[in-house]
Amino acid sequence: MFRKHLLRFTLLSLMFCLTTPFGFAQRHTSDLPADAKAEVPELHSFHEVIFIIWHEAWPEKNAALLRKLLPDVERGISEVAAAKLPGILREKKADWEANIKRLQTAGTKYKAAADANEDSRLLAAAEELHRCFEILMRSLRPVLRELEDFHEVLYMLYHHYLPDYHLENIRSSAGELMQKMAIVNSVELPERLKQVEPAFLTARSNLSESVGVLKATVTIDDEKRIRAAVETLHTNYRELMNVFE
């Protein structure tokens, strides 16, 4: 039975990948180092179990299947809890750790209900487990996909190329950031974020200006000025992200 559910999940995942815009697929098949990819593979793997719980067992009130999945639930929670966030997600570490504790608590309730053979408690625990998993997923999702694309380039620039002053890579990154910034400048906030639009527009303008300054600065080999331009750009990016916090 588990194989049947897993096959269904795999087919749906394949459909998602085939219908995802090329830009998304291209970003995640790039040659970026692991610490520059906003991914936690263990969380994705655990989704296979959560998918069966939420889309099969829970709606069918199938407590027997929920009990059967207990070893997979425990293993999944353990692997997610042991996972290390990549460097690009370092700012999210506090939220991640808090949400991991909630997930572990939900897992403890799930096991207790399964061991006690209390179907109603187990169904409630499964619902809580799913909710905690979704919160954990949302904590890692970018507010705007376009800003995640921008951040991937900025991360490599700030944490890989700038420290040892790899000038050619810095210049290349400046050009990429100009392209990414043009896309960010075209973004319209969704309705759920309209309340922060004034602050967003101001912060975006500041970021765009600092990208332009960096692009102009890297045309000459002036390390002090280039480092200062990158620092300003990085600060302006953080200020833009703070708008959503």
C-alpha cells in the first residue's frame, strides 16, 4: 500500500516539475555550491510521508495507515531535525529551530496516540503534524521568487568572491545582479503584501541604486571602493527583506 501512495506522490511531483517555468528548473540545476541553494533535502524527503498522511490517511480517517506510517514519521522528523541549513538561509536559523521544536512535539503526540490505539487522538495528532510541517516549509519559502533569484547571486558575491577579492567573479556578479534587479524592479506585490508596498518601493529603489553603483565601480580595480559598494548593496538588500519581517 505504501508503494501505491509513493507512486502517486512521485507522479504528482513529476507533473509539478514538468509544469514549472523553465527559470525555476534552471536555477536548481545550476552549479551553485550547496551552501548557496535555499534547499533542505531532508524536508523534501519527509514531504513524501506527510503527503500520504494528509491526502490519503487523514481524509479517509484511516488510523491503521497512520499507525503503519509511525516509523516513517519518526525517521523523517529525526532527519529534518538533524539537517543543517545552507549558508544562504542563515538568517532563518532562529525560526527554523523554533519550528523544528514544534514539529518534534507534534511527532511525540503522534507516537503517543498511535501507541495508545486512540484513533481520534491520532487523527488530531496527524493534523497537527501536517500543520507544523507546513509552517516549517513556509519559514523557508522566499517572500518573492524574484528576490530569491537575486539573493543567490548576491550570496555568492558576498560570501564567496568578495572575501578573497576575486575581481573577475565580482565583475561577473555585478552584471548578473543588474539583470536580476531589472526583474525585481518589474515585480508588483500581491494583495497579501500591499500594506508594506510604500516601504517596499523605497527599499527597492535604494537597492536598485546600489546595484548600479556597484556595476559602475567594478569597471576599475579599486578594491576599497568595490568592497564598500558591495557592503552598501548587501545592507540595502537586508533592509528590503526587513520590510517583510
